[in-house]
Amino acid sequence: MFTSAKTILFSFLIFCSTIIFAQPSTSRFMAVSDIHFNPFNACIQNVVPCPVINVLKQTPSSQWNATLASYDSQIPAYGKDSGYILFKSTMTELQQKAIANKINFVVILGDFLGHDYKDNYQLYSGDLTQSGYESFVKKTFEFLASELAKTFPNIDVYPVIGNNDSYEGDYGSDVNTQFHSDLAKIFAPLIKNPTAQQSIQQDFSQTGYYSAEVGKGLHLIALDTNYFSTRAANNSTVDSNAKAQLAFLSTELAFAKRTGEKALIVMHVPDAVDVYVTMKQNPFAVIETWKSNYIPRFQTVLFANQLAISAVLAGHFHADWQQVLFSKKAPVLVNGVPAISPQFGNNPGYKIYEYTVHNSSLINFDTYFYNLNLNQWNAEYNFNQVYQPSCKNCRVLSGMQLLTKTGASADQYKLFYAVSTNSQPITKSNKWIPFYWCATQSAVAADYQTCVNNP
């Protein structure tokens, strides 16, 4: 009996050890940006009111699927925002990849609404009332949230506000308004984690930004960077809310640092040089996406806590762009997520990131894209295979630091920037050096100007 008991105990310990060591060492999350859903794609120019918009106005959001399927048969095309066909194809693709990759959570980095949404609504509906527009926007978000809930029934989805997401039009300053309150109620069911759901209901409903624990040791900080934008209104209310958000970020990063966690900062409009707009300036002038007084304040907060930062993710540029912010202590990785909308000539794309469970470091990502010429989703590239193929257990940050002005890594960066198209000046007119190269190195106008002057 004694020998048998020892055997049973030993077998039990072996079994427990197997369970412990069988735990996955990495996890994955999905990042999607710039959906820019546009029901006006189904409208015919100069035909007002547009039939589909008329029906959608009078139809509950729960019935939008049937209406859109009846009216919108537009094949996805370069130069247009996401119509119904592309949106549904995207949801199918994301669901399949989420299941196959055992995705832990999803972040949607803003710009749910199509470009010029308010102008198009007024044009195609003939309705110039603010209440009518707000009702239509609210229905649009209800429809999109419902589709996301069907796509990810058992996965937390964390939304971010983009510059097109507003009751006020593009770059609207919805500060402490009904917009945030309405969206908090619409978005909350996308988050199954009770604590995180409470955060979006309380914090987001008042400010548009919030935080959540998205995994063991990983702290998500979702910002509303419209407050910082150069296109935001210049008034004391916007300024005070921008400063309050910087204080919030500082507090959240200090918490992550104190508890030994890593923070994943997600936003829509990044603190960066807008290369495309900058190159159009005559005489030459560096155009930043944020008001110049907020960029150093933001970076000061980052550099004070950079060891607690896993990465900063952003959208907005409709491109697969990357950047490293340098300081004396440690660099900070900024990684851009391409757009679903092909409005600017890009193929639609999204990313799946892999991070270590024990310290929440980003160690790899895959970019997937919809080839509009072939009308199908494909894998585009794996970061480590492209930028650090001989490295094992390396971070994305280390791979980005290997990017050079010329050579294989530069060629790959240019190829993937506009998601396997030749639609952007980086390749179309060979503006990689100095304009795009310098943008990978600096987000501050003065430093960018110095880099451009000394390529």
C-alpha cells in the first residue's frame, strides 16, 4: 500500500508539473484601425434623397443588415471607404483569424465612421438638423458594435475614438457630451471583463479615454488623442481636457510601473510628423499631427515610465508605419496599424501581435491584407521573418532598431508601408529618403527638420 501511495503521489506531481509547464508562454491580440464604414457608397450622385439612407433612417439598427445587403453591392475599390461588402468580408476574416490564432483580445483604433460622414449625411438625406444626424450616427455605431459582437462573441473588444467619430463632424471636440455617454452604452457589451466594462461605462462616458487589465501583467491605456490634434478647437475646455488626459496617462503608467505590469498604450491620431502633408508645403514646413505644446509633455510622461511600456499603437495614416522614440534610458516602440478603408489607395489590412505572458513584451506580429486586385484576404508578412530572421525571442523594438536607410530592411519597409501597393510617395515618387526615413526616427518637428536637412 505504501509503495502504491508513493507511486500515485509521484504520478500526481508529474501530472501537475506537466500542466504548469504546458501553460503558453506567449499570447496574441488583434489590432484593427480606420474601418471608415460608409453606407453612402450605395448612393448615386445627384440622386437625393438617397433611397438606402432614407430606409436606414427609418429602420432600427438591428435591421440594417438586411437593408444594406439589398442596396449595397459595391465591390471594394481603391479610393473609397468601406462599404457593406468590404465590411462584412472583414468581419468574416477577423473571426476566422481570431479563432485560428486564439486571440486574447481585440483593439479597434478608431475612425469607425466614413470620411465626411456629416457632409454625406446632409447631402444624401436632405436632413440638415443636428438631431437627425446624431440619431443616424448613433444607429451606425449600434450596427457596427452589433456586428463586432457577433464577430467576437467570446473575446473582449476595446474601442478607441478616432477623429471621424463624433456628433460634431470630423475632428469634433465632443468633450463631456452625450456622444461619449451614448458610445459607452453601445461599446460596453463588447467587453466581457466586468471590471473593464465598468471602466468604459464610467471613465469613457465622461472623457472618451479609459484603462483596463487585458491580461496577466498587461495594462491597456486607451486614449482619445483628438484633444491633442492640430485640428482640434482652440479653447480652454479642450486644453483643460487635454491636460487632464496627460495627467491620467501619467497616473496609469505610474500604476503599471509600481505593480510590475507593462502598459499597452492605444490611440488613433499619433504624436508624429504628417509626412504626406509636410511634403506638400511650399515653402517647406514640418506639419505635426498634434499641437506642438502637447508633444513634449506626452513624451516626457512616456520617458519617465518607458520601462513600464510594452508599446504604443496608433492608426490614422492608413499605412503600416513604424517609429522608435529615443531617450537616454530606453527607447519606446510606436507601431502603426494599417486601415481597413482603402480610401487612400492602400489595400485593407490589420495586425495580430504576439507578446510574452511573463513580461508582456511584443515579440512579433503578422500583417494580413485584402488584395483588392484579387478580391481575397492573404498573409502579407511576418515581422521577425522580415526584419530579424536569425534572432530568437527578440522584441519588435529590437527589430525596428535594425531598420536602415538603405538595404533589404528599407526595401521591405517601403513595400509594406502602403500595404503592398505603390500608392504612396514613399515608393511612387521615391520619397523614402529623407522624408519617410526621418519620420521613423523622430516625432518632433525640430528633430525631423534636422534629419531632413542632413539625410
